[in-house]
Amino acid sequence: MKAPVRPIALGRLSLANNLTLAPMAGYTQRAQRLLARRYGAALCWTEMISAYEVLRPGRKTKKMLLILPEDRPLGLQIFGSDEKMLADAAAAAERLGVFDAIDVNLACPVRKIIGHGNGGAMLRKPEAALGILARMRAATALPLTIKVRRGFSDSPEDRRLVEELLLGADRLGLDGVTIHGRTVEQIYHGAADWTFVYEMAARLKMAVFGSGDLMTGQQIIDRLSGGPVAGVAVARGAVGQPWIFREALALAAGSAVEPISSAERVEVMFNHFDLLRDEVGDYTAVRVMRRFGMFYSRRIGRAREARLAFGLAKSREDLAGVIKEFFM
Ligand SMILES: Cc1cc2nc3c(=O)[nH]c(=O)nc-3n(C[C@H](O)[C@H](O)[C@H](O)COP(=O)(O)O)c2cc1C
């Protein structure tokens, strides 16, 4: 049997291991990515960016597209439903010279996105999705991947449509797929079902990454050992605990997992804020860090009070005060 954690290839890209940080809107900024890398994630993704914005970036997107050398290998995730625009965006992204892979979001359950026929709505239109992917495949030499859910709903017809899409993408020569084991209709409710993930991993040539409910290092190892996936995409489990990758690596090496020390957690939090500040400036960094504070507060005593205090922080000094009071 293959080792659960192992080096893999994604198209022409060689990855040191098969642990990746999944794209998360509002969370996988550069700061989160650099922390994930420090603890062992071999590949990170940007949050989803519309193909339109990639081609005509506004101020916020321009910042997102500023990539540091230490933030690679990095994949760009894009969404949209216009063939030409997506193909042009893929070519434009490649020309930027800072991305190592391109992923198309065919999974997002947010109403506004689906309403425009994007994200998860594409799962019900495999023919249109494959038309887009064929043009993108021709437009870029970068590794090209997609992100899907296991169906729009639980109906057999929706499952069939996703299968059709995945088998078609495989024939087009895509390099990988991340399958989230929930349906679009589930949004984030209920447990992720990995049965479909494993079944498709056994049938597809391209690399299959599983996603859903990877909240501890042990769960990562269990899922990697449970079926023929190439790797995993860790999402919420890495928010507020980027050291989850180190835990998985330790378990894979047969070592025991030590709970993170208070001192290290505090160091990570200060680091996280400083990285955010470099990226988005003081004002936004404080607001984003409030959100992360909610997650760093998992598994500490007085978590509720810490969360309330984070919610009220207005400056770096306020954040530092909360960290000192509740985390040291
Ligand atoms: C706040 C949030 C934002 C997300 N944004 C994206 C996104 O931009 N693109 C995407 O493909 N998936 C996105 N996802 C889905 C995750 O990548 C992942 O597939 C999902 O959270 C399941 O994994 P988990 O149960 O381990 O969190 C997002 C998830 C969350 C919680």
C-alpha cells in the first residue's frame, strides 16, 4: 500500500507531498497560505476570483494577484461561465508568471454565484463545463484542475451529471480534481461523504484530491489511507490551526502529535497579523484577524470570552491585549 503522505505530481508540477490548502474566500490570503506552508502544506490555492476580474483586476484583485516568491507553488482559482473569458483568463494568469496551476470552481454553493450560472450551478451543465475546459486546456500549459462537489443534490441524476463531467474532464487531459464530499444543496451542513470521492479516484487518470471534514491531523491520515486519492485539500481544519499539516506529517512518520504549546500558538497569531498587515494594510488586517481569532480560540479555556473580545478589537493593540489575556 502507498504511504498516505507522499510526493506527487500534478501535471508537470512536482509537489513535495500531497497535503494542500483548499481555496477559501476570505481566508486563504497570503498570510494563511504562508503559515500553511511553514507547517508543511506543499500546495496552496488563492480564493476564487472571477475570470472577469483576472482580466480586468480592480484594486482588491490587483493586491490578490501580487504573489511573493516564498508563496509558491501556488494555484489560482477562477470562476465564471463564459468560455472565452475563462480561456482568456487562464492565458492571462499564465502570462503573469507567478501561478503554478489553475483551478476552475465548479462547486461554490453561494446563491449569488449559482444564480449567475457559475460555481456549483455548472455541475448540472456538464456539456457547457466541458466546452469551457476544452478551451482552457488549449489556452494554458499550466496544470489545469477543477473543484467540484459530489453532486448538486443527492439525486441519482445529479450524481450522473457530475460523473459525466469528471470522465469528460479526464478525457480532455485535465491534471486533477478536488472533490468535496458534500452536495451543493448541503452547503456546509451535514457530514461530507467520501464514498464518491474514492469511487471516482479509482476511475480517473487525473489526480483526485478529497475535501470535506478534515479537522485534525488524524482525520487527514485516515482519509488518505481510506481509498485511492492522490491527496487532500484541507479547508476549515487549517483555519486557526495551520499546524494541522505538521500533525499529519508527524503521524505519517509514526511520531506522536504534541498539542500545540501556548507560546507557539501566540507566536503564530502575532505572525498571522503581521503577514496580513503586509498584505492588506492595518485597517483590513484588524478586521480579518478578528475573524481568524474566532478560530484560534477553538480548544482554549474561556473560548467564548476570547471570541467576544476579538469581535470588539479595533487595533493591533486591542488584538495584542486579547491574545495576552486569553492565550498566554
Ligand atoms: C469560508 C469558506 C470559503 C470557501 N471558499 C471557497 C472558494 O473560494 N473556492 C472553493 O473552491 N471552495 C471554497 N470553500 C470550500 C472549501 O475549499 C472546502 O472544499 C470545504 O470547506 C470542505 O472542506 P471542510 O469541511 O474540511 O471545510 C470555502 C469554504 C469555506 C468554509
